[in-house]
Amino acid sequence: MVITFNELRRIKDKLPSGSSQRIADELGIDVETVRNYFGGKHYDAKGNVGIHVEQGPDGGVVTLDDTTILDAAMRILNRQ
């Protein structure tokens, strides 16, 4: 999936407090991996986040290898 970096950040910013931990718990992954997926820079995270960023307009383009974390975030947003 391809999305702009700014759109990915907008999705993250709409999530309620504690959502990164909630997603991590649901998926059985480290919370730092979730934070990195949404643009964080926590290099000591235990998992590869599977995103590739190309600089450009609107924050650049992000290619997501796996949308599992994004799908979990969208489920949380859809429940609100």
C-alpha cells in the first residue's frame, strides 16, 4: 500500500491515547514497533516496521509492506 507520510501521521494523531500500546498488545508486538510504523524514530525497537519513505510533497510517499498495524488503527478509529 502507498500512502503519504502526512496522511499516515494524521491517522496516528486521530487515535485516542494509549492506542499504540493497545495495537501492540493486540498484535503481540513491541509498542516501539507500532510507534515507528507511524513515523517514530525508536531505533531500539525489536521489530522491523516494514515502511519505506521517499521524500516528496505532503511529507513524502510511504510504501507499507504490511498493513496489519494500519488496519488495527483503522478498526480503533471506526469504533469511535
